[in-house]
Amino acid sequence: MQTDEIIRMMSAQGLRITDQRKTLAKLFADTPGYQSPKDVYDYMGRSYAGLSFDTVYRNLRVLDELGVLEQVVFEDGVKFKLHCRGHDHHHHMICLQCGKTYPISYCPMDQTEVPDDFKVVKHKFEVFGYCKACSLEEESRA
Amino acid sequence: MQTDEIIRMMSAQGLRITDQRKTLAKLFADTPGYQSPKDVYDYMGRSYAGLSFDTVYRNLRVLDELGVLEQVVFEDGVKFKLHCRGHDHHHHMICLQCGKTYPISYCPMDQTEVPDDFKVVKHKFEVFGYCKACSLEEESRA
DNA sequence: GTGTATGCAAAACATTTGCAGGATG
DNA sequence: CATCCTGCAAATGTTTTGCATACAC
């Protein structure tokens, strides 16, 4: 997704387009993987000397609520990426090194036998590992 | 699993059996679902007036490292339960209300097509919802 | 007795909130 | 020019650490 497309979405939702939000849009347009609040803060901090952490948190939360971003909880904390829109329901393979994600179209819920008396609300299926680039890097380090 | 069986495991690993750890063992022997550190603190606090939070955290961490407990990260924080031992690889249905878990023997990795260049390390498959008891309760509240 | 576990206090983080000034539409 | 957004500071919540005392072995 393009930076200005994201900005248009924010604008359409009634948000004001500040320089900070433009930078935020560019970050998520340019990076395919999950970003921690700290990653975002570091990236934005390069453009804004006086950036504060609460601005980062506030915007991440707002954009998550508006459905522009999606939030996922990992072992090492909360992370964000662009919300996958316009696609069918799917899951992800996630690189433990670079955070990049790859779609898995297969959904295990079809095959899962759920007892009648259990009311399913949601499910989570995630595969973790190392993508090609990061595997090679690790090999060369070893 | 029985309380004294857990205590025996702790003892076998070289841990000293304090009253706090006995209580901890009883808690996890008696409760089938996931417990947050706060749940554990509240439960143990009933027996020990001067209980401190760091004792809870320390013991949960130690028992997780020894493989007695297992730690899972949920949206609303870290939780613990007895490690499923002696069983084959499996996944869980988890009740969002009471935290009780039910095993799912089916593993989606068999059906998942993973590209050759992605090195899989681990995976997570969890189904969330409401168990029979909690569903009924919710209905009667509505 | 020796060494580990505990409780206390304080530190280290992560995240949220109140408020005044500044920028956006 | 009204309102939303930001930055600062401080509050809040969670988890960790250092240290002296107490307890298990």
C-alpha cells in the first residue's frame, strides 16, 4: 500500500494529517514486517527531534482502532503492521529475525473438530521461523 | 496432576520446598485453567499475609524454566498453567471467561504448505471461545 | 551451618493520562 | 478560529534486581 493511500484513509476517518502521521504512514507503507512501538519511535525520531513516546502510542492505538493497522501480541511485546485488507481470511508465517510476514491461505479451523458446547469466538494460527534472507545471514554468521 | 507430585518434581530439580511453593503447587494442581501472576498472588495472599509480588514472579519463572509450568502470552498479559507432559504434541481451546483449556489433537502444520526457503522454528494454534458452563452463564445474564 | 528463598524497597520498563500550547482544517 | 494533536511531565502497571534476614536441608 502506498503512503498517500494510507494518508487518505486517515483523512477519510476524520484524522488530521500532521507531519508525524505522514511519517508514520510512510513507515508502514515502506516496511513489510511487524514494528514494535520502540521501532516506530526510533524511525520517527529520525525526523522529529522532540518526538515523544506518547504520540507514538496514541497514534498506533488510534490507527489500530480505525482498522488501518493491526496489533499482534508476541512473546516479546506488542507489534503493529498494516491491516491486511481486501484479502480473504488468512494467517501468517512470521520471520523471527526481521519480522516480515508471509500469508498462509490455509485455515486450520476447517479441519478442527470443536465440541458443540464450545462457542468459538476467534482463533490464532501463526508459524514462526526464519525467512530465506535471514536464514542465509545466520548460516554465514555461524 | 496431584499437589505432592508437583512438589516431588520441584524437589527433584533441587528446589527447596517452602510453604509458599507448597501453596503454589496446590493452586496449579487444583485449577485447570491459565492463571495470571495477579491470580496467583491473590490466591497465595490468602495464606500468607506478607507475601510479596516478586516471590510470585520468581517462582513462576523458575517453574517455567524447569518445565513444571508453561507460560503463554495472551492479549491481556502473561499467564501460566501446568505443563502438559506425557501427552503428544497438541493445541488448545481456551475459554475466554474461566481460562480452562481443552486439548485439540489436530495439528495444522501437517496441512500447511511452507516454502522451502522458510525455516520453521515453532508454531502457535489456539482457539478462543466460551466453554459450556461459561456460555450458559452468559446467556442467563443477557 | 550453608546456601537458597523470602520480603522489602527501589529500579527498570512499558504504557497511559492531564494539561497547556501549537498546528490543522 | 475551533478543535484536534503534540510534547512534557507525572501517574500507573508490570516485572526485575539488590540486599539483609529467615528458613530448608
